[in-house]
Amino acid sequence: MNSQCYTVAMDLGVCQLRNFSISFLSSVLGKDSASLPSLSFSSSGASVVAIDNKIEQAMDLVKSHLMYAVREEVEVLKEQIKELIERNTQLEQENNLLKTLASPEQMAQFQAQVQTGGSPTSTTQPPVPVPNPVPAGSTQVLPATQNSSA
């Protein structure tokens, strides 16, 4: 590391960026990176401006590549969020349907298991016979079966 670089995090980042810029510029120009800093101090104003322009172009190129990568990642994450929202909505609808079809005894048993931290699927009690929860005179809506050709 250069003696010009400091150990403060911000200064260190700036110094590393400067060293990266000089290394990148030297690879673009095909020169030794050690000669570039002295070139910027001892050369004419025109070469300093040219070097500054090349550094700026290189930084713009890096920035555009990073922005492109970030935009791609944002699109992927947006799609994942959309899928998760759809799945959550589907599960909420299924949960509401199951709640409406469950008997009060089943709901009480489920609530007790949730409060004690037990698994609702591992019960030691025999299953309770389910009376028809649909009141007389109304119709029961059953979930549609899925088509096997889909």
C-alpha cells in the first residue's frame, strides 16, 4: 500500500479506488502503473487532462456495468417478490377455507396445540367425528378438483 494512503476507512477506500483507477488506466494505455503518478505530476497540462479523461471514462464504464448488474438483480428480486405475494395470497385463501370447514372442536384442539407448541399433525387423541358444519338449508362449497391434464 502507498504511504499516501491512510488507515481511515474512507481514506482507504479512496486510495484503493485511486490505485484501481491507475492500474486500470495503465492497462488501457499499456504503460507501467508506477510511471503514471509521476507522469501526472511532471508532464504538461495536456497529458494530465488526457489521463484525467481516461480515468473518468474508465470510471463511467465501471459505473455503467455496476448499474446494469444492479438493475438485473432488482428485476429478479421483483419477480421473486411477486411470486411470494401470489403464494401468500393462495395460502391465506386456503387457510380461510380450512377455518370455515373446521368444527369448533377441531379449532379448539388446534388452538391448544399451537399454544403448547405441539405439532397439529401429531395427535395422540383419536379423531373426533366431524358433524356437518353447514347449517340446514344452505349449500356447502367444496374446493374444486384440479384437472390432471394441466
